[in-house]
Amino acid sequence: MSTTITPDYLVIGAGAMGMAFVDTLITDTKATVAIVDRYARPGGHWTIAYPHVTLHQPSAFYGVNSQEFPGEKNIDKIGGNKGMSELATGDGVCSYFSRVMQQTFLPTGRVEYYPLHEYVSEGKFQSIITNKVVQVGPETRIVDATFMKVEVPAMRPPPYEVAEDVHLIAPNGLVSLSRPYGSYTVVGAGKTGIDACLWLLSKGIDAKDISWIMPRDSWCMNRSTLQPSWSPANDSQMFEAEGEAIVNASSLEDLFYRLEASGKMMRIDKNVWPTMYKCATLSVPELEQIQKIGNIVRQGRVVRLNANEVTLEGGKYIPVPDTLYIDCNETQDYLGMNLETYLNAAKWYAEPKTRAWLGHARLDLVNAQKSPDPDEAAEAAKKRPAYIQAVCQNLRRLLDVEATRTNSKI
């Protein structure tokens, strides 16, 4: 037996994407919405992320369009982000989304929220607690806001074998450590792995006692190139510089050479060419911190962890006794992510009303980073459609080249 409801929209997921969509929908229309989410509170993967997590980008670019983050106009005065726009903590992100739900969405009377519910299929979702089923009517539009399938280590078991006598934790477990270990090994070279390294160093762990299993080196975005217009660290020319690099690149390698030369991208080791990008965003001081870790293991992915042996795709090694392993595997993609971003932008800028709306949108990166000079901003806006088209064209070509190269190796 199921209950039937008839909202205009059923949104699956109360993470950042779902919340931002609903916020704009109920702000600009009279639509009714049902939000179904597997977690007990809004925030998506943030609700189970490691306690020391922060945004890697400024708070000014995150959340929902109608509400600023508390303190997003602050400039950090200490730490690795000193001199740049504030980065919200994980707790701050969850608090923000809960406040949006409780103080903005639900009081409208047009939003119903179903936490601890799993979407089943065909407009049907079910309570995790009671097994009661809810069905939406045939006229309800269904929006899957979980499409990106964001995953953090706490959401799944490690993708390799682990012997029973091995000390392995997700990053969430770091704050619960109750004794020192003989050594610390971070598994994974993305932003979660970087966060784990920075946390260990910040707690006084000597860099020589940290090993970093890095299947492939990763590019990192320089956070100083991603600052709102009012930040003293803002460079209004950086957005165009990235686009020029994409448009003029003859290959993927050439693209990242250009991005590195512009200051947009950085690498951990100047002597090693990175072959992936996992969307990690760092400041130069943070990069300098993780560069202190000298024991980097570049032998492919982990296959098996034993207390007395680590087996990787490219070899084996004997670990320090009583090593603590921190599982930090994750996925992202620079070319695909940017192509989707620019394709969306092309559609938005083709519509005059949407273009005008974006001119005042809090979450639009281009708007937030535009020149404070009105004439310069107007001139840049005039050139933007052709610029976006050229960027999309070359991104498609680069993706085709990479796909051909990958297929030729199979």
C-alpha cells in the first residue's frame, strides 16, 4: 500500500545540486516540490564527510543562489588560505543547508522533505525506517540531483584487499586516533588524500613518517586563481587565461603546460608529469606543506594490504611495522567536467533573460570573478558567447584525441 502525492517536481537528493535547483525553482516560480534523500539531514555527502574537511573553493561560490554563507565575505588571516576568501568547514556546510531547508524551503508550504528515504524507481520512494512507500503522480517531473554520484571513502569499502591485521581507516577516523603509530600511509592522490596529508602534518606528524601511495600524480588548481571579485587575491584576467589555454592547446599535454604557465595549475613534483586531475584546489603554502613528504610510492594502485607487505600493480614493498593506512580513493575529470560546464554556459548565454539573470547570480563563477571596471566587464560579456563556443569546440577535439589514444592501447 502506497501514498500518492502530486507535487510539480520530485527532486532526488538534498545535496548541493538538489538544494540549489530547488532554491531557484521556488524563488522564480510557484512550483511545488518533494525532496527525497537517503540521509537524515540536508547536505548530501557532506553529512558523512571527514570532520576536518573544508570547501576547497571559496564559500562565496557554493550553496544556493538566494543565501550567502555566513562569513563568506571574510578574508582568512591565518593558515594555508591566508589572504583569500574564507573556506567553510564541513560542519558549516551542513549547518548552512539545514538552515536553508528549515528557514527557506519548508516555510513556503510548497516544499515537502522526505529524509531517510530511498528513491526506488518510476516515481516511487520508500522510508528506510518504516518501509512505507510514497508514489508521485504521472504529471510530476522527476529530477535526479544525484546524477554526479559524488562518493567519499566513508561511503564504500576500500577497492583493494585488506588483511585482518592491518590498521586501515577512512579519513573520518583520523580525529578519533588515540595513540601514535609507527608510520602513516595515505592511499590516493586526490583532494581527500591531500587533506589527509595536510591534517597529519598539522598535528605534528613528521613528514618522514608519512608515506603517500600515489598511483598517478595529480594536477592541483591554484586557489588564488579562483577568488571572488572583492577578494584582494582576485585576478579578473584568470578566467580568460584559462579559456585561452583551452582554445589554443594542441593536445592534452599542451593544455596543462599552458595552464601551469598561466598559474592556474600546479603539480606536487616538478620532475613528474601528472596524468590526472581530481579537482583538488590548493594554495601555494598548502602545496609547499605536502611537498615536504618525500616518501611517495609510485607503483600503481594498491592490490592488497598485509601487515608485513604492500602489494601494488607495479610491485611490492615492506611497510614500517604498525603502519596506519588512510584510504582516500576518489574520482573526477578535468576535460569532461569543463566541457559540461562550458556547454551549459553556451545554452544559458543564448537566452537573453537567462544571461541577465546570471549577471546577478551569486553562484555564477564568471559573474563573481568579473572585472570591477564596468566597461571592461561589458566588453568581456560581449565577447563571451564566441569565446565559449571556441572553448567547447577544442575541448571536444581534445576528448576525441584522448579517446582515440586510449582505445589504441587496448
